[in-house]
Amino acid sequence: MVSFDELSAMTDDELKCRFDDLAKNTTVGTAFYLDEINRRAASKINDSMLQYTKWMTRMTGVMLVLTIVNVLIAAVS
């Protein structure tokens, strides 16, 4: 048995090795595969949301610059 602190201290590679060792003696059901399919779908959604967030950040920066330019033009006029 592994304590929570020991588990938290493990690297990703250590966790993968531990999983592979345990999986040799484990039988999985269909829920295991459904969970993996759902995890991958969630990962794709997270990646696309990150791209949208970056795009929105860039567009907000552009709008900020254009607003400042607009204010300067209005102040000079």
C-alpha cells in the first residue's frame, strides 16, 4: 500500500511504471476503456479551450492598443 504523501511525491514516470506493474495482474472491464475515451475527449476540449483563450487574449490586446490610439486621436483633434 502506498500512502498519499508517497503517491504525491512520485514522478509521472514512476506512476506509469507502477501502473504497468499492477496492470499485469489486473483484469479491466469496459468502464476502464470508457473512462480513457472520456479522458481523451476532455483533454482535446481543454486544448481547444486553451487555444481560444490565447486568441481572445491577443484580440483583447489589439483592442486595447486601438482604443488607446483612438483616444489619442480624439484628444489631438
